[in-house]
Amino acid sequence: MNALPEKSVDLIFADPPYNLQLGNGLTRPDHSKVNGVTDDWDQFSSFQAYDKFTHEWMSAARRVLKDNGAIWVIGSYHNIFRVGATLQDLGYWIMNDVIWNKTNPMPNFRGTRFTNAHETMIWATKSADQKKYTFNYEAMKSLNEDLQMRSDWTLPICTGKERLKNDEGNKAHPTQKPEALLHRVILSTTNPGDIILDPFFGSGTTGAVAKKLGRNFIGIEQESKYIEVAKARLKNTKTATPETIAVTQSKRSQPRVPFGTIVERGLLEPGTVLYDPRKRHAAKIRADGSLACKDAT
């Protein structure tokens, strides 16, 4: 990340190690092994070591983020509170925490606690006084059946054809995120042509969705086996056409002309009768630019 130019990316999506502290791993009541995350990259000697790691990568991320850019970080109860504190300590301004509510979470096999059915994403801008960040409100409303998008997103985890497998038929990456999740993140907070950085690229979900939505991306990954998985995935990912990725704009951003100005300049005369497309209603133009429809004005 240090090799990237200062203030060069529009959005950062980070899925860092969660510091799960699994120790000897997870087992079911029948003592069979659960395929959890026990890789070296998720091992930290202490909370202090994890905090140091988080502070370092977030500082590097802040340097390459444009002043009007934003960052998303995803995590679980193991790390998200520490991540949020570090974001605030470094000067980022938290806009929302978004809950990814999993429709098909892994159960708590031993029945010793609640099923961990969600993960949390934090969306933050670079500073509190930055007002020109990207938020495509109308696009998200359109995606949500013309209702305002909430901060709780109910989506399934990766299964079936979307779940990438290695040559042995096992999961290619233990924490692959669903494309639907990144679709919302990228659609809501970037525009076509923007540059997205994922400093923990993994299986390449961010890159695949960015490519489909006409965004540029930079992926950083240290594990060679995941690099190969991501490369193969991206090679088979099609780029969207310009007409399919246009972002829905607010009507408030469209140019408007006061109706009175049209009358004042003689483009329409007072007394002219206007009709709706089906000619069910008629309205007469008044000299002040108002419309009279029967008893209504």
C-alpha cells in the first residue's frame, strides 16, 4: 500500500483478519472438525498486537484515500469494536454501521451461546468536515423497491456455484464474501470509473464486483494461493457496458425552470388549458404561473 500515490483512491473496502482466537479450532458435538479460520494470517499474540496491526494498515489506507473518499471495514464481534475505535482515533468519521444479517449462518454447534448470525460493516469518510463524499441514495432506493435502504442487510453467505473451490473440492478461501454484499457497498458509495482499493483481496470478490459495475480496482494480497484464485476468477468476470451501470440520480439534481418564468417570457399564455396524458384532467394557466383545476389551484 505504501507504493501507491497519495490521495489516489476513491473507496477502500477492507476485510481484515478478525483475530478469531480459535486456538485448537472448532468441533461439533460428535467431535468432527468445523472448517473454521485457523490460518497463520489470523493469529495475533495479543489484543495489543492486533491493535498495532490495525493502526498501521489504517494509517497507510488514510494516506492513499482521496479527501472526499470513504472506507468500509467488515468484522465480527471479535474485532469490530477495536476496529471502530482505531478508525475514530485516526480521524475518520463514521457515517453508519451496517449489519449484514445472514440468512444461513453457521449454527452454534455446542449450544453454549447465541448463533452468531451477523457481521458488522463500518462506513466512514476521511474526516468529519468532508461533505462531498459519494452516496448514491436514489440508486439504493431503486435497488430496494423504491424504499429507503436501511442499515440492516439480509443476505445469504456464499454457497453453491458462487462458493469458489480448489482442486481438492474444498473452499478456496475460508472467508469469501458474497458478491451481493459488495454490490451494495460499491453501488452506494462509488461512481463508474472510480478506483477501489481492497488491501485484503482474498478471493477477489471486491475486484469481481467492481469489474461488473464498471469501477477500477486495486487488490493487495500476501497469500500466493489466494492470488491465483483471484486471478482466475477475474479472468472469467465480464465488464459491464456503460449503459447498464449508469447511477440513478436524484430528481433534485436535475435542472428546473419555474413555471412562472415560462409564462412571463411568453412561451405559454395565461388562459391556455393543459391536459394530463390521458386527458382526464384539465388545468388553466393563470397569469402568475399557477394552475387552476376546477376548484383547486
